Amino acid sequence: MNLPNFLTLLRIFIVPLLVVVLLTPFSENWFGVPRHVLGVLMFLGAALTDYLDGHIARSRGQVTRLGQLLDPIADKLLISAALISLVENQLAPAWAVVIIIGREFAVTGLRSIAAVEGVVISASKMGKVKMLAQVVTVALLIASSVGGKPPVANFGRPFPAIEFWSVPELRMAWQHLVGNGPTTGNDWQVLLYTAGRAMLWLVVISACTSMYGYFSSFYRGLTQNPRLKPFTGSQPSRPYELHPPPG
């Protein structure tokens, strides 16, 4: 146990507390703090530990197998819990969250299979962009909520996937922002919510793009791995046989 691993474990322990804050009036009842304020502070604090544990581990030479195992698990727990809580609070569409979380499971499984075969698939630049976009998007959506719900009613209709400008509250908030009236706190929350929903598209696109990159790396790694040779036996269900490297 060292400082980087402690930060990783701390991030895991924050996850259930974050869910309680986002889905219940715990924050208001116990601390008198709106749940969106405490929720976004907890989420950003947990996301900060993701940067700190890796930076400290590399700078101090404290990279351990425990840390390499727990760090991606902690990241996926944090993002998945936050996104599912947003769906429960009607702050994010379920279809987008399914794509994002499904991508996480697919890439994790792919990298595990590759590791068994002796192929290391490192994190791609697009994957890092996706992670940063996820943090910004979740933080915007949490900060924009009012009592855990969206700041827009849109006459009872779902928030549009693309035509954000058709929402009456957004048009009013934009008019106030450009000088046609005072800008209220609710106006800022509507603007943050719209920005978060727009950023969600960037997360979905980057998730799909980075997943394609991981699958391409996986295919190239297996086809170029000298330990893998075609299997010529009588079992058609095993296309490859694992051989130790020569020498």
C-alpha cells in the first residue's frame, strides 16, 4: 500500500457516497448544501485522484500490479455510477449511457484477452480525450440539475437530441445572456445543461472511435505476434495455438 494505491481506493469508496448524494436528499437534509453542488465537488475530486495517482506513481517509481489492476476498475466504477445516476434523474438519455458503458466493458474484455495472449494494448489518445470529455460532461450535467432533476420542462416533452434551440427555456436564457433582461441562476443552469447534453454527443462519438482503435490494435497485435501460429490440427473450433517464443 502506497499513496497512489490509497488514492485509487479512495476513488472506489467515493462511488457509493456519490450515488447517495445524487439520488437522495441526503446533502440538503444533513449539510444544507444542494445536491448538485456537493455532487459535482465529489465527482471532480474523485476524477482528480485519477490524475494524481498515476502522476505520483510514475514520478516516485511506485507503479504496482495492485495499482494497475485497481485504477481502471476505479475509473469505470466512477463513470458508470455517475452516468447511471444521471439516467435515473432524467439528466441523460439511456441510449447514450448504454453506448458509453458498453464500450467500457468491450474494451476491458478486449484488453484482458490480449494480455492473456501476450499482447499489450496501451491507452490511445482518443481514449484519453474520451475520458476528459466524460468528466466535463458529467460535471456539467450534475451542476445544472435542480433538486436532482433537469432545469428544463420543455412542455413535458423529452429534451431534443439535436435541436436544442427548440427548447423554450434555452431560448429565454440565451436572450437574457445577450442582454435582453437579467440573467438568473436558472438561466445559467439551463445553459450548463444544454452544454452538457451537447458534450454528451462528443463522448459517444469519441467512445465509438476509440473502441474501433482498440479493436484495430487488438487485431494487429494478434496477427503480428510471433507466439501465435496457425493451428493445423483436427479441431476447427481452435483457429490458433499458443506457442512459446523461440529460444
